[in-house]
Amino acid sequence: YLESQSFTAPFEDVGRDGQRVVASWKHGGNTDIHKSFIRLTPDRQSKRGYLWSQDNIGADEFTSTLKFRIAGQGKKFFGDGIAMWLTQNPFYA
């Protein structure tokens, strides 16, 4: 278990700008953090959102479980893709 790489709702922390934040994670683009969930992008094409961990993994090996829900207002899902990146050097979009 890597506590610094894990998060779960409720998201109670608020940044200086009055927006919710996830401790030790940087978010941006169209990402919106709500009390009970994180929306990476709205259900519109060509939108981008991200969450970058600000901490190193600090382990030679690890297992990851990710849970995503894809939903929208329309009858069809419009999305441009999703990715998970692991890098040796910090990079924040």
C-alpha cells in the first residue's frame, strides 16, 4: 500500500483559490474535483484534464487498481482517450 499514491472521497481540502484539491496531487486542464468524485473532463470532445502525483512511488515494484466511470448526457460517449503515465522524472503539465 502506497499511501502517498492513494486517494478516495470525500475530498475536503480546499486550495487558496477556493477550489477543492487532492493532497500531494496536482490537477489541471478541465479537471474538476467535487466532494465525492473527480471529473477529469466534461463529456465534450477535445477536453483535457490531468492528475499528477507530486510524490515519487519509492518502490521497485507495485500493483495498481484504477476505477474509472465513463458517463455523459448524450446517447453516445464522446471521448478522445485516456492514459496512465509512469515517469522517472517529475513532469507537471
